[in-house]
Amino acid sequence: MAENKIFISNVALEQVLIFLLLFFVTIIAGNVIYFLIRRFLDAKISKVASKGIARVAKYIIFAVGIYYGIYSILGLDLTAFAASLGIIGIAIAFSSQQIIQNSIAGVFISLQRSIQIDDWIEVSGSGICKVNDITFTHTILRHINGKIIYTPNSLLWTSLLTNYTKSGFVEL
């Protein structure tokens, strides 16, 4: 019976196909949960908080689904993999310093709430822009002439920032 199965490095082809199915179901479930949480919370709390809660829920579903698939379905032990992540993590940290800077600045911007979605701001004399979205690594601004500007969060965190909405100059 076992000789009829095709093995790919000690994992049966059936297990790989079941893992791939679980992977796609996990992605679909995560995106559906994201959509449902956003739909439920957008009217009750701010868009930024709603988006943050929905993203965390989506990534938790992704992590649990992928972990379950690797550990239970494929039967792979992740301890050796987890041990090697330390060395790989150091290499990635050095190569992605700018991304880490932008991510940390994004967290500080979210916690400090110096800018929020729909605020009118000016960054280092760039002109007046409306905040369209604040993500983990960058902020999307719409200039008054209509241009869309993707600004790294580290630039917002370290530059002179004027928030016209909070100062009362712009009424919405």
C-alpha cells in the first residue's frame, strides 16, 4: 500500500496537496474575517482602530492555519527551523534597516496619534496634503493638486509636521 504513494522528502504527495488546500482556505478565511471585522467596527470606532484590529485578527488566522498545516498535516518538526531563525533574523535585520525604521515610526505615529486619516497636514514644506491611509511602513497622502504621495513613516516621524486639522485651520 505504501509503495503506491509518491514521496517528496518524506512527505506524501497527498499531504502536500492537503496542506496547499488548507493554505488557500486559511488565506480566504483570514480575508473574510478582515472584511467582517471592518464592516462591523467601522461604524463603531475609528477607521484606524478598526483596520488595526482586523489586520491583527487576519494575521493570527494566517499564523495558526500555516502552523497547523506544517506541524499537523506535513508532520514537520519546527524546533530546528525556529533555532535557525535567530541567525537568519540578524541577517535580515541588517539588510532591512529602513523597513524596520519605517515600521517603528508607524507604531509611534499610531500610538501618538499626531496624524489620523482625513487630517490635512504639511510635511517639511511639501505642501498641504490630506492623509488617505496610514499603514505599517508608509502613509498615503493626497496633495491638494491631486497627486498621491507615498511617504515613509520614518520621514513623517523625523520631519517638521504641521497638522492643520488639529490646529483648527481646516474644518471638515
